[in-house]
Amino acid sequence: MNDSQGTSSPWRGKDTLPKLRILPPYTAYLTILCDVQYIDTVQRTALEDTQYMTETDEQISQLRLELRRGIVVLAVLSQMDTARYGYSLIQRLAELGLDIEEGTLYPLLRRLEKQGWLASEWEVGEARPRKYYRISAAGREALTILTAEWFETVNVMQQLLQGGNHD
């Protein structure tokens, strides 16, 4: 480095450069081999951790789906006092924090209608015809029973998770 350019050199003012230790070829080879093996081990471990996390994530995702399947009927019935068509129900549930795909909701609405828990009617006065659903008397009875069951289950789970016997 040139002192005239205002940069300083770590060797400025020294008569000689530091002495480098030259390793015999076999020592250098072993050092490189160890470094490569270490890097390979670290990369393999990281890959295994990633695969483990992926498997765990998939398992957790499956369990979340199972939990959600159990509450979707209750969630839908709870919002059907007002007549709603499918897309407006998807939006309403999303506003409240429960995202449901169209491919899940529409078959569920048809099933609940077939079971007699929802009543429907077509609205043809708008640009596109829409099928509106509303909770029926049988649906309201089912909602009452399922709501009581839900709160009982929540209470039991709170006791189990927040200080039940963890023997």
C-alpha cells in the first residue's frame, strides 16, 4: 500500500514481512481433508435438520387440519343467522380469523343443506344468480348442542394444558 495515498499498511515501518510457516505437504493435505470432512458433516447435519423440520412441519400441518375439520361446521352454522351466499361467508369467516377454501366450504354448505341444517334460496335479481343459505330450526338446535359441546371440550383442554396432572 502506498502511504502517499493516505492509506496505511500493517507492514509500514517494518523491515521485513512476517515469516510464514510452511507446512509439509502431508500436513496440508490432512488439514484440507479434515476441513472438507467437517464441512461435509455440517452440511449433512443441516440437511438432516431441514428434513426433520419438514417432516415435523408436515405432521403439525396434518394435526391442524384435523382440528380445523372439527370446528368448520360449528363456525359456519354460527354465522348463518343472516342469509349468506358462499363467497360472503368465506369473507366473513376470514374477517373473524378463520380462512376456509372454496373447495371446502361449498361442499359443506350442500351437505348441511341436505342434512336439513341449512335452508337455501336462489336470488336472481342481481347480475348473477346466487344461492343464499340460512340456518334452519334443525340447524339451530344442532348449533346449540355443538356450542355447548365445544365449550365443555375447551374447558377440559384448558385444565389438561394449564396445570392438569402432568405425571
